[in-house]
Amino acid sequence: ESERRQVAILDIQGRSAAFTGGGPVGLDVYSHQREDSQEAWKGHRCGVDYCAQANSMVGPEIVDDMAESFESTIGKPLADRILDALDAAQAAGGDRRGQQSAALFVVQLRGGAASYSDVAEDLRVNDHPTPLVELRRLLTVRRSRGIIANANQLFEDGAHERALQMLLSLRDRIPMKDNIWIALGSMYLKMGQRDDALDAIRRAVEINPYNTRRGSGGLPRNMSFETLWSDPEWVQIMGD
């Protein structure tokens, strides 16, 4: 079975090596079947710090576009560079069998939650009509708490409009996360925009009615909204 395998290795210096079985390997940096092959295409293209591999693809442009995307996004977070490369592969035609699944696994020294592990990203979409779109959405969901924290810090530093736009952009990408609407409501209230604040809180409650619970974690006595506690609209939203 070894002659049919596909494998790549990267070392800590960024050097790469790869093998694609079932056809000629060719050059160390670039390997693929003949472009006029009627079979599903398989091959790889490697460079410094990466190796793009593919099989059951429409053609060699898949790994070409993946590689060019990865090389052109230096400076972005690794997870984003990988997703951009996968998007480029799909835009070039992708898998001949269509779309179904996608996964993202990123390891970084102490890059996990609260630095307790080295797993920075571990996301998987097993069955979805647009798995790359869903994978990117999941990455945004995972990052959302950090984005909210950064927006709040920007606001405290005086960059009010920039902070608001950060939250609005996050809301547009994952509109069904109630904590984003709560963060928006709090920020609007600090900016003196009562109606917008109430609209945001109303939406948060629609998404998750449990927000109206009394006690720890509930909105009715959340100190961020203390100035609204006696507001008739607030009382109505909270169900009092």
C-alpha cells in the first residue's frame, strides 16, 4: 500500500519533503500527474514552512493556488492562512466529488485556552454543503470572546467608533450569538444610544430567553445596564 500513500513532513526550520504515490514524483518542490490525465488528479507542491497536498482533485491548479495563497498571506494568523489556502483550492475547482467536510488543527506552544495546552485550534466539520464556510464560522465563534474583550478595551482606550465597528462586524458574521448582542447593548448604552442598546438586548433575549433569569449571570440586575433598570422597555424585555 505504501506506493499509494500521500505524506508530507515539515521540520522546525521550515524545510519540507513530500511523497504522492501512484504517479511520478518529479521535482522535490513540485510533483503532479500529467495535466491531460483523465483520472482524478493527485499531487503536492511544497515550499518554505508549508506543503500543499491534494488528491481526487480537478487538476494541478488546486495545489498551485493553495501554495500561492499561503505564500501571499505571511503575517496573518496561521489558522487564517490555512483557511485562505483552502478557499483558494475550492475556488479553483476543489474535489471532483464535491464538498462535504473540512478540518483545522493548529498547534502552538502554550497556544491553547488559558495556555493550558498547545492545541490552539481544533475544529472539524464532518458533513455540510459548504464546509469551508462553516469551518470559518466556527473559528469566528471560538474567537468571539477574545474579539469582544479587545473591542471593550479599545472602547476604554477612547477608540469608540473602532470598537463599535469591531462588534458590528462580529455580529454580522455570527448573528446568533447572544453574548455579542449583550456586548453591543452595553457599548451602545455607554455611548448614550438608549434605543440601540434596548434593541440589542431585546435581540439577545430572543436568541436566548434564559438571559432574563434572576441571579448570577442574568441580565435583570446586570450592572452594565443599571441605568435601564427602571426603564419601562427594559422591564418589559425582562418580563417583569
